[in-house]
Amino acid sequence: MTEIDLRSATAALMDDLGVDRARWNDGDLPVRTPLTGETIADVTTTTGADLDRIVTDAGSAFRTWATSPAPARGELVRAFGQRLRDHREALADLVTLEAGKIASESLGEVQEMIDMCDLAVGLSRQIGGLTLPSERPGHRLMETWHPLGPVGVITAFNFPVAVWAWNAALALVCGDPVVWKPSEKTPLTALACEALLTRTAEAQGVDLPLHVVVGDRDLGIAMAEHDGLPLVSATGSSRMGADLGPRVAKRFGRSLLELGGNNAATVMPSADLELTRRAVLFAAVGTAGQRCTTLRRLIVHEDIADELVEGIVKAYAGLSIGNPWRNNHVLVGPLIDQHGFDGMQAALERAEASGEVLTGGSRVDLGLPDAYYVEPAVVGMPSQTELVCEETFAPILYVLRCSDLDDAIDLNNGVPQGLSSAIFTHDLREAEQFMGALGSDCGIVNVNTGPSGAEIGGAFGGNKATGGGREAGSDAWKAYMRRATNTINLSDELPLAQGVEFS
């Protein structure tokens, strides 16, 4: 497909999704597609003055939005979810063009947005605190939850819309406007979501509670340091979080950090090896290894390692790698850009010093010099080296051997990150130990399914250098609200707590 075809396809999708051409057709930031490396749009970036104005506008919108009944706020999110349903294929096509995902993953990402809207609509009628017993007669003790204020959301390129929806759907029903900075590599999908939500809000007569800002790291720093954003939710590398978190904390703001993952799957002798092989394949190569939950370490019991690894290497040989645009047979699309490719090659070069590349790692020549398609790699390692403890955002699977479950848990926990983990076993005691207090230290701990592909009903997030944040389901909504503890005196007396006398 030629440049004019891809640029024309992008323009048609942006027009279909109702995005103002002034935002993306003649700006100062070229947007390239990883499918071919060609420029498909030119987006206008946000200045510091623009950000101040936008945050001020969000603060003004907050005064109205926060006082709207929560079910009314939920109605906006419900209508937005319906609009996403109506434009699901167009938005998914834009995800593929901009992020390079295969079609089924792009559709799945938009479906995740829809599902998140459904969850948030239900939540809009359930937000509430506890009523607690008071030690003082004639008194009532209770919690109330209130909107926090405009929320800043910073997202990464690999999930250009779903992670925003995890935050935005909850923030909106909680009463918070949203200021969203997408990755500068994937701003088009953000502008499309802004346009869809704008039309939804206008149809309901609502003051728009979403603003998209476009820029690089400096804009993200400006958001972290902006007093008008009481919460900044940021997704990215652990290094990014280590820089951003203190900037927010310095002004006593809140940060919700979803950072790096270095996820492992442990395979014990009782495991179903065919099921394990299929789970490993998707977890390790899905999204070309560019998920925070991608499987990066395979910890296999020494008794079954040879058999399992042989099957995985054979499965890798059958992977269809190529341009996923209008091609549903492709399973592995491109890396996002040359930076991603260079990082993968540097890691493989280091791995060869002590380990063995069992398969993959080479660039796939599709006649596209500015696009970076690669063969996913499997690397046997004698131990968990410094390299293995790092997260390389590319499809490299390191294979480690263990002697027993305790050894496997030590390896699983022996990295700075703590996002997602899995164990494959038919031994109930092994599964319980892995999920227990002295088992995996990750925020996500699975049994007989891979570490990648979390459902939105549970809280998503990890521990240690993964940041500690929780998004999506369960009680993640609490991050977007402030809590007040209320004591109500219903009597004519004034008893003090703890029996204090002051008379």
C-alpha cells in the first residue's frame, strides 16, 4: 500500500469519526504508521499556555459536573459506550494504522472501552461509603465520597485508547473532568475519542468534561507539576514513573502509576503442556511483545523444560508476521519504531554473551525500510542475569530452569517489577502456594492462563517498580474521589470519643 493510500485511509477514518481537520491535517507533529513507517497525519501540539487554559476550563467544568447526580453522569458514559459501538470498526482501524496492532487486537481494545463504559454505568448507581458504629450514644459515623477534581491522564502507545477508558470512564462517573495526554506516537486515536465524546456530550447538553493535549515528555512534566490536576494517572516505563511521581508528590497531588512489567510464567511437571504452549505463544508475542503484561520470562521445571521449549520453538516457526492492514491472517505486526527495534537488538546482543538464542530475533524484510517487523525470539538463559531483570519492550522470551516451586517463586519475585505472573500446574497445593502470601509478589497472579489479557472487572496494576496503581474494576474508582468521614450528633448531649471529659 502506498503512502497516499495510507494517508487517505487515515483521513477517511478521521472524517468518519468526526475529528476536526485543523487538529491533525497541518500541524507541527508528524504521525507515522508503524505499518510502513510513512507519515499519515500532522497533529497540532499543545503549548504550556494552552495547557493552563485547558486545565482552567476543566476546573470550570468540574463545578457543574461534580454537582450532577452520579446516575446522570453515568448516562453520559452509557451514551458514549453506545457511540463507541456504532464506530467500533472505524476506531479499531485507526488503532491498527497508528499502533500497528493486528485487527482482532484492535477490535478487542475498542471492545475493552465499551466494556469499561458498561462497568462504569453500573458503578454510577453504587458509589457510596460505609456506615459505621459510633462509640458515642446518639451519634452516627459514616463515610462519604466526593469528586476529586480534574484528572490528568497520560497514556502509552501500546494501548492508545483502552487504558484511557479505564481511567476516563471511572473519572467521569465519579464527577471528574479529564485532561488526556496520549503518547506523541499515537495521538490520532485520542483525538477521535475526544470527538466522539464531544458529540455525545453535546447531544445531552453537557459541558464537555474531556480535553486532549498533545506533546512530548515536557508536556507530561507540566501536567505532573500543575496544581489544577489533583490526580495524575500515568502509564509508561518505571523510569518515567520515578521521574513523574515525585513531581506530583512535591505539590501534594496524587499519582496513579501503571509502569513496567517483567512478567513470568512458571510451569510445573503436572501442567498441561499443550495448553501451556498455546498460552505462552499469545502472552509472549501478542502485540509484538509490546504489552506491559507481555510474558518475558518462562520459568520451567527442569524435568519438562526440553519438551516444552521444543514445542514453543516449533510454534514460533509457524507464526505469520507481516502488515496486518486488511489482513486477518497476520498474528504478529510491527514494532512501533526504530527505537523499539534497536532496543531489541541490543538486548539480544547482550543475551548471547551468556545465553543462547534458540529462535528468532531477525528483522523481517517486507520491502519497507522505515518499518520494523521482527521474528519473536526465544532465548535460553543459564540464570536470571541483570539483562533478564530489565524490561525490553519487544518480543523476547527468556527461558529459565527451576528445580522446584520455591526456586521458581524466588525467580519470579527476583526482579524489580511486580505486574503480572502465572503458574501452570494441576497440583492444587502448588497453585495455592503460588497465590499465597509467600508466593508471587505481583499484582496479578494467574493459574493455568497466561499473564497477558486481564479482564476489566478486576483491579489492574502491580507492585514494586510497577508503581502500585490500580485501574479498571473492583474498587479502583476510589482513586478518583476524596473520602470524608462524617460524625453526626443526633442527641442533645456532647459526649467525647475515648471517654474524654472536658467540663
